[in-house]
Amino acid sequence: MPDDEITALFLETTRHSLLDTYWPRLRVAIAPLTVEQIWWRPNQASNSIGNLLLHLNGNIGQWIVAAFNKDEDKRNRPAEFAAEGGLTADQLLDRLGATLDEVRAVLARLTPAELLAQYEIQGYHCSGLYAVYHVVEHFGLHYGQILYITKSLTGSDLGFYKELNKTGRRP
């Protein structure tokens, strides 16, 4: 398979996971939460949903947008975890959505050469391929944490797999 076909497949899979699956489900899960629920922490060693949303925004802005656009890295990672309130679910989702729009534009134009090129991101030396893979994996990790917190707070099923039959398969 030629490099451009592999690149297209990799980027399509990335868009599907990050932008077409995780992102819409994340919005559905947290949109109805109160400000208190968004910023609730089970203890001081844990993060709130608000912290995790700020963290996801910082991570994807740094690892994809700034890296591939060769922008200045203005991320303040410690502030993502230090925040204790002030933003609503809508505000956090709007902020993350705007960054994901930038990610969509970057993914639409990435070339095989950019994916094979070396970058320094957050002090790490890595390929562009690794940077994109890192973002999807990292987003998935925190997406799962956010869904767990949401289910714990609301006691409700989020209904993301309603299409599956009793055996757990799509009919």
C-alpha cells in the first residue's frame, strides 16, 4: 500500500475515533451536568470533569495544533489541574470544540512527510505519527474517566450502545 493511502487510512481512523465517536459522546454525557458536578472531585488527589476537559484541550492544542502548525506552545499544563471552577459545561465544551475544529483542519492536510517528521512536543522527541496516536490514546483515556465520573454522579446509563442486540452485537 502506498504511503499516501496509509496516511489517508490512519487519518480517517483518527478522525473517526476522536471527532466522530469520542467528541459527540462526550458532549452528550456532560452537557446536562451542573457546574457543581463538573467541578466535583472525589478527593484532592483526583481530577474533576472540568479539570479533565481543560487538560484535553491543552493536550490536543499542544500535540496537534501547535506542533503541526509550528505555533508557539502557550500551554499551561499545571493550570489545567489547579482550576477549581468558574466555567460551565457549555463553556468548557465550546472551548474544546473550537480546538477540535483546529485539529480537524490539521488532520485534513497532514502529509506522509509530516507524519514521519520529528517534533519536540512538551519536551519529548517524537514522530508526527506518534503525536497523533498519542492524542487519540490520551483523549480515549480521559474520555473514559469522564464517562465514569458522569455515570457515578448521575446513576444513569449514557445509552451509547443502544443499537446492540441482546448478544452485544449490531443486528
